[in-house]
Amino acid sequence: MAVTEKDEIIIEYGFVRAFLPDLPQNSETAEKALAAWGQLWELMERENNFSDQLGSSVLDWQIGNWANDLTMLLHNAGRYKELIAVNEQILQMKWKNNGDSNLFHENAKRDIADAYADMGNVEKAYALYREYLEKDPLWGWGWIGYYRQLNDNDDPMFLDVIEELYRKIEKGVCFRDKADLCRELADEFETIGESEKADYLTEKYELEREKDKERVTRFLQNIGGTGRKIYPNEPCPCGSGKKYKKCCGRK
């Protein structure tokens, strides 16, 4: 059966109640948000449609925002088991314009690994990051998440990992999120006193930013005048691989 107006009202109202701007980021608010997400998931099960394209103009454009807001709320409330469960559901979903670098799936994977570390199971977090990166070795933010966990836990592998990433960038390996990776690595090398490597990575970061600006120009030329509404969580039409709100929508 199709999504009904009653379905839309119940689910939208549930999320509105959970995400009122004056509500604290605590377990009580998290319960409200989890209840709304549970209603949405039940609808997906009923429709056998695990995606953000349920055929509802009221719900579809908000599903990605609700997923982001819920996972952030669960993290801030320290509800790590529920955070893992919700992100595992996000990984089951097919998102609009889904591709190899789907950002919802990437963010969910990082959330799951980091949640295990927050619960004290650091080895599980390491194992998940290694599994992710073995399958997707060019995932820049995956590497950032991994070496941050190593650093936070004073693991000597931290230095080995960032040195290897530095060598790969020198060789021209085309990581996704390369600008972000260069910026974050530059900060790490500056912190440990290797200014020469930090300067090199900062220069690389600036070059990648220039490429981003060129993509923005193409976006304005090719997309900006069409009048089509671009939602915040859509992949940016400029081709950067980032969400629109994190890329041209912000600029």
C-alpha cells in the first residue's frame, strides 16, 4: 500500500516533537527521536522500501536530515548502543544517487566504529576501520577516523599510519576527500613538530581547494540557472562527492 497522509502526519509530528530547538541533547529527547525513527522504519518495512524515496513529498526530502540529527543526538546523549543500531539501519538503506562514495553509508560506518571506542571497545573500533579501509583504501575520511582513534588511545601505530599516508600523498595517490585529508594530516604533523611535512600538506590542501573552486564555477554555470531545487543532503552537482550543504550550498 502507498504511504498515506496519516503516515506522513504521525512520522513528521514525531520528529518535530523530538527536534524542537529548545530541547536538551539528553536521553529523554533521544527517546522521542528514537520513537519517531522507529515509526519511520516500520513504514519502510511495511512498504518493503528501505530508502529515502518512499513516494511521499512530505517525508522523502527530510529522511536524510532526520537520520543525521538522530545520530548526532544519540552521540551527544551517550546512547552508543542505539547509535550503532540506527547506523546499521542506515547502512541497509538505499539513498538517492547512491554511489561508491555514498556519504550516508560512510558517515554510518565511522559512527559505528567510533561508538565502539566510546564504549571502551577500542579493538573493535580498530578492526572495523581496518575492514572498511581494506575494502575502500582511498576513503580519506575513513583514514582520518582510524588514525584519530589510534592517536586518542596512544597507539604507536598512529605515527606509522600518518607517515604512510604522507608517502602516498607524495606519490600522488588520489584519495577521496583529499583536501580534508591533507588539512587534517598537516595539523597532526605540526603537532608532533614536523613542520616541513605540515607545510607540504598545507600546500597540497590549498591546491585541492583551488580545484574545489573550479568545481563550484562549473556548478554555477551548469546547474545554477536551471531552477531545480537541490536538497541539503543530496550529493553536490559539482561532482566533489560531498553533500550539497557541505560544498556549494555552503559556499
